[in-house]
Amino acid sequence: MAIPFLLDSNFFIEAYRTSYPFDVVPSFWLKVKEIAEKGKIISIDKVKKELLQNKDELSQWCIDNLPEDFFKDSTETILNYAILTSWVYSKSNQYSPQAISEFLDVDEADAWLIAYAMTHNIQIVTHETSSPNSKSRVKLPDAALRHGIVCIKTVDLFRALNVTI
């Protein structure tokens, strides 16, 4: 089986809220379910927590349609999380203390996604955009890139999997 892609929370949230609403583009959601069942996409427990906290139509869709083993345990990545922690503290001349604190918040998925991707050498699918000079927020694509992890957008995921909707 091919190496899966790792999905950020905003893969689901952006699709649900703007790009692919359930009532307008149901084929998108059918395709996401299909590729999830084939193990081509996965995510982590921290993303699950972010998605389910809203108790909305999207959270219910995730409960009803994603495989039971879709959200992986991120605790196995603690060594790479420690590497990210050291790295972000070494950037205290760039990032504000609040930006560092938010990035390392135990309930924030971004650092854990990068740590998981580092552990398993996989790409992250996110809508977040790079902003290497940001001081107020550690952006997922920038932190990932500095650790050898590639971030791609939804359309790039579908192209890589040769998927159409």
C-alpha cells in the first residue's frame, strides 16, 4: 500500500465551510470517505479533538464516515515533538512568546502533525499558507519545511492520488 497522506484539521474545516459544502459538493465527501477507507489518508488524535469539539454537521460526518482507525495516536511521536519544541524555542528571536506557547499547546494539532509526519516520513495536507517572516504565529508549513516535511493542498492530494470528484 502507498504511504498515506496526513490531514490537518483545516482540510475538513475549509472544505465544509467554504470550498465543498455537504449540500453543494457531496461527491467530495464521498471521495474523502472512499480514500480514507482505502487507507490513503489518515490523521491524528489531536485533529480528531479539534474536529469533534464543535458538535456540528462536520463532526457528525467524521464520526459516521471515517474508519475507526483513521485518527492515529500521536504520543508515539514524542521524540520528534521534543525536537520541534527545541527548534521553536531556538526561534524566540523571531516568534513572540505567545506564538511559541500556542504552537506548543498540548491540544494544538500543528506541532503533533509535524512530529507524526517526521516519524512516518509522510506529507501533510493543509490549507495553511506559509509565512516565514511571521512573528505572531508559527505557521505549520514553515515549521514542517524546516524539518523536511512537505505540505500540500487538497487539490495536490487528489492529483497525487489520481482522484477526481
